[in-house]
Amino acid sequence: MSTQFGGGQPISASAHDAPPLRPVPSVVVAEWPEGTFLENLAPSGTHPGSWLVTVPSHNRIDRVDPGGTWDTVVELPTTVTGITTTDLGTFFLTGVMGEPGWRLARLDDPDAGQPTGDTVCDVPELVLGNGLTWDGHRLLAVDSGLGHLVAIDPVQRTSSVWLAHELLTKLDPATALPGANGIAVHGGWVYVTNSERALLVRCPVASNSPADEIEVVAERLAGDDLDIDGRGRAYVATHVLHSVLRLDPDGHREDIAGLDEGVAGSTSVALDPQDPTALYVTATGGMLNPPEGGVQPARLVRLTLDR
């Protein structure tokens, strides 16, 4: 998540240790006009091979088909950020940046008829909803403003703060980078990036007292969204640093994509559930920290990983 929709001091990436760049094969799947802010993505549950992309700059969700054509599937009255597809359907967060009144909605996307974003429940614990994931039993949502995680039961339509800890907050409230940002669940752990503190932290997903069990996985890593493969390798979008970083379980890190691969302003990454070698990346074109040559088109990029 960015602060494109808010104020703050200029973004700094000085806390990030830039690793070497060893790019993997890449292809630009789809492009949007400059000035389009793409935030999060999830596989479509009703159109195999297609991807759903949230577009907070235009309060909508777009669907990209396997051929690269994109269409808007639903428009919202407020900003839309986190999105995830589960066995219960596709859910997303929508609200006004920095204000209460956020809600969880379900994307009803039938083969016939107009898709809708029907409210599942209000989420009063959010003022700046961001990353959203499914842990197998419930949804976990990140609040980048308050620096905590919210557990949401979409069946019971209830929510509550599950994890609050200083490692999820910002050091300096005036800076433009968010605190807690991206979220992923892997191997019984919940992983969360903190962009402003340049941290990756985790805690057990089954914990009843997660604040007592939170631990730092990596420091000096300024990440946005992330995903984790079957080998425990974390893939992290670095957003203002215009790269996708791979963090191995042993701590080794390297960038696997940069400007030449089309990931200027990388905001989100997601592994293809049908192909473990395919990693999809949303990119803003560098709207918050324009690369040399200026802002590029927004893109959905597919990276091919080694096995």
C-alpha cells in the first residue's frame, strides 16, 4: 500500500539492503495507462487462468484474462485494497483511507450478470485496510494505519483484533511509508512486512497470544506485499525500490526482477496456484518514486521461477 492517497514526508529506502540483481525470465501480461495504481491481486475463482487486480486509484477491481486483456468487473464507492480468493469465494477490503467505516465484501462474479461487491460485514477495527489473506479458517487483514492484524470470520460475519505489536507500527508517524503492509501464511506461520521499519516478522497462525510469540525474520528489508513458495522462499515486492526480492530460508536474498523486467513500483506478488513456477506481480509504473525516464505504465508481469 502506498500513501498516494495521503500525506507524509518523502519516502526513503535508506533502511533497505539492496541485494544483487539476478533476473529471471519475465513477460508483461497486461498494461494500464500511466497514473493507474494497482495494489493487490488474486486468482479468479470463476475464470480459470484469470487474475483479479485491485485498482485503488479508480475504486475498482479489474480482471485480466490469460491473453492479457483486462476488464473492470466491479466499481466501488470507496478505495479497494486487499483481495484474496478462498473456497468460500473472493473477498476484498474497501473503505476510505485513514478513516473508520471499512468493510469486507465478497465479489460475486457469476458467469452471467453484473458482478457485485456485496458487503459481508463491517470491520470497525480497520482505518487503513491493506493486505488480506486466508489462513485456512478465517481471513486476516492488515491495518497499515493502526499497525495491527484483524481476524475476520466471513461466515459468522464478525471481526476482532488478533495481533497488535509495536513491530507492526511505524517508527515515525510523519513518514510516507506504511508500517504493517503485506501478509502471507505458510507452514503454520503468519508473515507480515513492515515497510517503514524495513522488517519481515512472523508469528504462529494457531497462537492464542500472537503478540508474545512474534519474531523478526529479516531486517533491512523494505517490503510491500509478499508470497511464499513450497520451499519456504519468500518473494517480496519492494514497491518504491522497483524490484521483486527473493528471500531464502537460510537468509540469502537477491532481486529476481527490476526495471528491465517491468516491475517499476512493484506492489504485490502472487504465486499461480496452478503453476508453482509462475509468479505474478502488479506494478504502478513507479508513481511514488519515479525511475529514471519517468513514470511507466502500470503492469501485470509474470516471472518464471526455477523449480
